[in-house]
Amino acid sequence: MKRVLLTIAALTAVAAASPAMADEAMAKAKNCMACHAIDKKVVGPAYKDVAKKFGGQAGAADMLADKIMKGSSGTWGPVPMPPNTNVNAAEAKSLATWILSLK
């Protein structure tokens, strides 16, 4: 019984960590990491800075998903973020939710 409980606990921990890893992998696959990094500014802001700025705001994930798909300018300075036409709405929402989860 103890072994079963330990196995369940381990699987739960892996499942909880998997979405974050999957979304980081998606960010890499969709070339988001060419301009962004998790903890430092590259061309665009660090994802942790985005999470600090917008985290806790109502509708933040939807707003960020929209910016991911359509692009944005002026929020972080003069360099615009181009639209990401290779990211669909579900992927954009997943990426936005992941970004907002970073602390």
C-alpha cells in the first residue's frame, strides 16, 4: 500500500510539472525564445517580468494570447512584437497561461 501511495504521489508531481515543461517546449518550438527568455530581457521582456506586470489582472491570459497572435507595440518600449501567425488561439492561450504562472 505504501508503494502505491508513493507511486501516486510521484505521478501527481510529474503531472503538475508537465504543463509548464510542455509550454516552455512550445515557446521554443514556436520561436518565441528567439526574442524572449524566462528570466532576462533579450529583444523582448523576460517572461517573468511579463508575469509580474500582468499577473493577477482579470483577463490577462486572454489579452496576452491576443498579443501573441496579433503582435504588439509600445508596452515594453519602441521595439514591436510581430504577429505570430504560426500560433493558433489554443496555443496562444496555453503560452499566455504558462507565462503568467512564472514567478
